[in-house]
Amino acid sequence: MVSTILLEPEKLNTSLKNSENPLKVFRDALKEANLALKTRFEKGDPITALVPLRAQMIDNLLKQAWMHKMPEDAAAALIAVGGYGRMELHPGSDIDLMILLDDTDPERHSDSLAELLTFFWDIGLEVGHSVRTIAECITEAERDITVATNIMESRLLIGQASLFTQMQAATGPEKIWPSDRFFTAKWEEQTQRYLRYEEAISNLEPNIKESPGGLRDIQMVGWVVKRHYGAKTMHDLVVHGFLTEEEYLDLMDGQDYLWRIRFALHLLTGRREDRILFDYQRTLAAQFGFEDDDQELGVEKFMQQYYRTALRLRRMNEMLLQLFQEVILLKCHLDEPKPINRRFQSRSGFLEVVHKDIFTQYPLALLELFLIMEQHQELNGVRASTIRLIRSHRHLIDDNFRQDIRARSLFMEILRQPVGITHELRRMNRYGILARYIPAFAHIVGRMQYDLFHVFTVDKHTLFVVRNLRRLTVPEHRGEFPLCSDIMEKLPKPELLYIAAIFHDIAKGRGGDHSELGAKEAWDFCKLHGLSDYDSRLVSWLVEKHLLMSITAQRKDTSDPDVINDFAQSVKNPVHLDYLYLLTMADIRATDPKKWNSWKNSLLRELYITTKQALLRGLQNPQEREEIVQNKQAGALHLLRAEGNDPDSALAHWATLSLDYFLYHTWEEIAWQTRMVLASTPDQLPLVQLRKSSTRGGTEIFLYGPDRDDLFAITTSQLDQLGLNIVSARIETANTGLTLNSFLVLEQDGGPVEEAGRREEICDLLREALLNPESTNLVVSRRVPRRLKHFSTPTRIDFVQDYGNQRTIMKLMTDDRPGLLSEVGHAFAKCKIKLINAKIATIGAEAEDTFFITDRNNKPLGSREQFESLEKEIQERLS
């Protein structure tokens, strides 16, 4: 057992009396205490002992400091409030204090108090403090529920006990904040807190204290029961019938686990840090004994345990708050029950079972409950007593239950309801029913992926996909994605799409190809639930191919008719395409909603439309390139003529360009760029023009001027310095030696460049850099974002020959970072490589970029020396 002087106040007192430097005694005692706690934690002492032990040590330190600095008869009291008042103190926790003064002469001890507070800081204690009279306590507490909560948890450390007693009486529920008002205010406070954290227990870097399912959820329960019953400990929840002994132990187990993480976080960072940042996750995982294996990382196992604990605590919080609502707000005066069927009834707006043995007598009611919630939208939720019964009867959902045709029918009926599907699938997940009914789903509950691409746990992401699909059926949201809503409305069986969504990532973390494994799971589920072979094959195919459309749209050159034809061959028919398009859109949006933008929307929409045309035309009759070019030129000429432009001049200009130029651009883009070129004069070059792209969902930057080897490197470095996200680049060099460069860019928020001043800034900076590259700073100085620093992707470069289009395709995978494209551009220039086209994709912390390149003679790279030289140059620049 590690000893410390702060556990023996007499020794501390003696040391102070015998020392000529009291400040040093206090500092040394605090250092010794901190070291002792750290040693005990590392030895594995119970966290339930360490947290209050730190509070006890600080108690003794503060008391001695008070006696050292304050007059013995001071009409004041030193009071611990907040978490410290609860005797809960972690290594970096705030030490919240209130100094309570006598109303008669509050200024009497001002000098001593100022000296005391300074002394606290000199010792090394970061204290948060307030100095109040009893009257001020009443005023502040009435005004601010947070102050009232802190005072409610106050604890006298030293000083006049009578002052403390008077303050407690004056701020009790009989005087201010009666328990019903207190409960309502705290519930609203929790609701707002959930909204601040996006109602996601599964953020990549959760806050162990504030996130849903965190320590604040437990504290919320404690505050309410203390205010209403004057309870002293959480075990009083059992005494007053809110929890069973087993549930109480489960709650405390969850709290202990979160306490251990928080304690470790504070020791690791040396300060109060409640966010489980990427900076600490791997270290914490190792500290808690999680190791990597062939299927998943130790950090993923650690975070999954956290997420599952948070989900469990959130369930408990939901149940308890509803019980409090019945007792505190409704004062147990519940409405008379209104029958719904033989098993369920409505009471005061909540669904409940007609008696406590329902699930034992009729286990299928465990599924039926969610169907009833869908069919009775007037219900506010499930009554807490019924939630408790669900929790204690989940084990009844076994293989026999799943084989029962009535259970299968109920589940399919849940998926076929016109409203409430998303809400009830989420409720099924919260109550643990979804994981019981679909055992494979249990594996992904709370499962995180250690990257920046997937911002939710797999189960939450899955249910977000369902939510995005369901949103397409809601009339008031029709304006968001009109084409998708039209397709959804015409789908013969939308429930097939929901099943595909549930299973598309269900095999994540098992090793192997999760798409193939998930497709097998989906097939078995569909056959078990009586779906036809055709429908089962469609669902299984959707799961297996759920990444196909995303990969094609974001990484391949979809202006190439061969790419469209290959994709159409994989899809086979328009029905498959409809289902796959909707699933892909919903999946991408649910992976990281903040990264969804109009550019990705346009990519998918364009691929859908061109593929639908190819399928309707017939896979044996693909559209020829020349036909596509002629159609686009005809459309562009029509626009140019309407605006008074000379068609012969346009045709003469087009004769200097390649066919690929017309394949890539829309006829409307061709007309706009041609208009810019024909109107320009030599003294205006290089020409830089910006406009919002209505079809591609970003801002098009068009550059026209003399060709040069480092033009791509110069341009991308300047755009990067401006904080613009380049998503596409098209480089076309005419046989006149002039080049037409088209970049599609987005602002950091994923939108186009809107402000006129911002557009002028971009144009001016680019033109100056192209005119005077020697005097332009081409080094990108933007800092690497903190989160990116914790992920490392080895740079990998692959080359594929595309002889049909007379080019080489270079695929680059590496760490995303500022200046990446500029470095690649400089490598191209040094190795005498021409860039034709580029598709830029950032997947979390990884850059997965595709470059379509040729040599100086517009031919594919042909020699091993060319490949090796280019790869070496890029590797050296990026290392």
C-alpha cells in the first residue's frame, strides 16, 4: 500500500509547524499524493477507491491551507461543490469550491480570502471558486439551474457549520426548484446536450463525460433522485424502487468502466481531458489490455467496449427518466389504460404490456411491440416498466423464435410499414432486440473502424442508411433529391432495399471480404423470411455490389464510354440500377454526412443517367465515341449560335482539340469554354475564369494560356494555399501549344465558391502565379490537421495501361496532406509526363487519386524506366 502524508492530516500539520517554508510542504504533499494515486492506479487498485481517495486527499490539503491562512473565528465556510462535492475527483478534475460568507459583513475577510485563493494556485491546485453570501446563493440558484445543481451537491470542508446548514435549507426543494421543475429543467438540459453531440454515442472522438451514454447521463439520474428524495447515494435508486439490485450493479459497473478511462486519460495527458481523442486511443487500448489480431485492431476492440458501455448506460438513463416522469411529473396519477390488443395497452401516452408475464407467455410480443409503435403514431414511447421487461426477456429470442413463421412475418411487417421504420429499428437496437433477432448484427453493435472515413459505429451507420432511404419517401423532403425520390416512389418492393441496407456492412470486422460474407448472410435471411429466389438474389447482389457504383463514380473516368458499358454490364438491368443507385447514395451520406456534397451527388446522378441510357439502348449496342462527340458539339453550337458567336470559329478551335475533351465535358461546358477562348486576346493570357457549375455541383476554374511543364503543380499549390478542395482536373493541350485546364473545386464546407470577393482573390492569385512562377511561393504551408497525424498510409503507386484510350492510368494511395497534388505535379514535370485527367478522392485520412497520363508524344508510358523513374520521384517527394 502506497502511503501519503495527505492521508494523515496530523503529520501534515506537524510538518507545517516544523517548516520555515509552508508552501514547499504543501507542494511536496500534493506531488506525493499525485504520484501515490498514479502508482495505485497502475497496480490495479479499484477505481471506486481511487476517485474518492483523491477527493479525501484534497480535502485534507484544503483544510490545512484554510487553517494556515484564515482566522480561527472567521464567519465563513469552505464548501466543495459539483463533482468534488460528490467526492468524485479524477487527477485532472476541476476542484470546484464555494466560499460561503456571513450576510452581515461579507467584506470582513476579503484580504484573507484573496491570500488563501492565491495560495491555492501557488500550491499547484487549479481551483474553480465562487464567493457568495447565503442571499447570493439563493439569487444565483434561482436564476441558473447549474448553480442550483452544484449547491445541491455541496459538502462542508471546514468553517462555520451553521452557515452551511442555513444555505442548504434556503436552497432546498421546499424553497427553490421543487423537484418537478428541477426534473423538467434537467431533462431539457440533457436534450440540448444530446443535440450538441449530434445524438451520437459513436462519434470518432467521444467525450466520456458529455456524450450520450457518458458520465453526465449517470449524474443526471443522481441529481433527480437527490432532489426528489433527498437521496445520499445511487443505491437509493434501489431503495425507492427505480432499479433492481441487478440493474444497479450494471449501472455501477458502467460508471466504474468510464471512471477508469477518465482516470487514465487524465494521467496520460497531465490535465483534465475528457475527449477520447485519436491522440490517446491506441495508448489507452494497450493500457486496457487490447491487442491487435488478424481481424481487428486492439484500438477498435477498446472503442467497441466503450461504445457498448455507453449504449447500455443510455438505455438505463432512458428507462429511469421515464420512471421519474411518472413519479415526479405525473405524481403516479397515470391515465386509465386504453386497450390496443390482448397483449398491449396505452397509458398516459406510452405503450405498456397488459401484465408482466406477457413476454414469458407470448415471446413473439417482443417483436410485435415495435410493429404497434409504428401503427400507433400517437404513442410517445414505451413505458419504462415495459422496457425493463424487454431487457430481462431478450434471451427468449433464440433459434426456435427466429424459425417461427409468425416472428418472420412480424419482422417483415415492421419493414413494410408506411411510417416509423427508422424510429423502431433504432429502438430495437437500443433495447438489444435487433442484435438478438439478427445474430450477425450483434457483432457490429458499437464496432468502430479506426479511420477518419467512417465517423459512426457500424450499427449506427447502418441505421443511418435506412434513415436516408426512408427520407426519400417523405413528401416534405422531396426537394432534397428529386430524382431519388421519384425512383423510390416507383420501386416495387422498397423493403428489399431496407434489408440490403441492414446487411450491407454486417460482416465488417470478421476478416475476408465483408461484401461477399454479407451477401451470404443476406441470402440466408431472405430465404428464411420467405422471399422469392428473385428477390433474395437482388438483395444478396446489392450487398455484394454495394461499393461498385461509388468506386466507379469516384475513381474511374466515367466520360469513357467503355467504363459506362462495363458498369452497365455489371448492373445488367434498370431495376438493379435503381436499387443500387439509391443504396449507394444513402450509404455515402451515412458514412460521414458532413462530407456529402453536391459534387458527389452529381457524380452518382451522372453515372446513373448515362448507365440507364446505355441499358435502355441495349448492352449489345453501345454508343460510339464519335456519336457522343457529334451530339455534344451540336448542342454546344446551338448555344453559341443563340448568343451570336461565329460557328466557323468554334469549329476551327475544336479542330485543335482531342476527342477526349468532348467526351469529358458537357455540351454546356464546351460552349462556355469556347466562348471564353474566342473572346480572348493574346495580351489577356493566361486567362483565368470562374463560374458555378450547375451540373457538377462545385466551382469550375478555367485556365487558358501557353502550355508549360509545371502548370499543374503551380495551379494546385495555389488552390491548396487558398484552402480549396480540388475534386477533379482536366488538362487539354491544343495542337496550337495552348492549354485548356479545367479544375472543379469546393470550399472546405463542401460547397461552391459563392462570394464575389473570394472569386476575385482566386483569379488574381492564379494569374499572378502563372505569369511570374519564379517569384511565387509554391510551397504549401497549410498545417496538417491534428486528426490526420494519427493515421499512416504507406504510399502505393499502381499503373494500368489503357491502350484503347492511348494513355496510362496511375493510381496513387497515400496520406492526405496539404500540397499533395502540387508535389505530384512537380514529379510529372520532372519526368516529362503529361496529365490528361485526374479524379481526386479523399477517403478519411487517405488520398486515393487517379491520374490519366501520357508521355510527351501523347502515348501511354511504355518502358520500365519511365514507370520506375516516376514512382521514385513521387515516393521521394511524399516521403
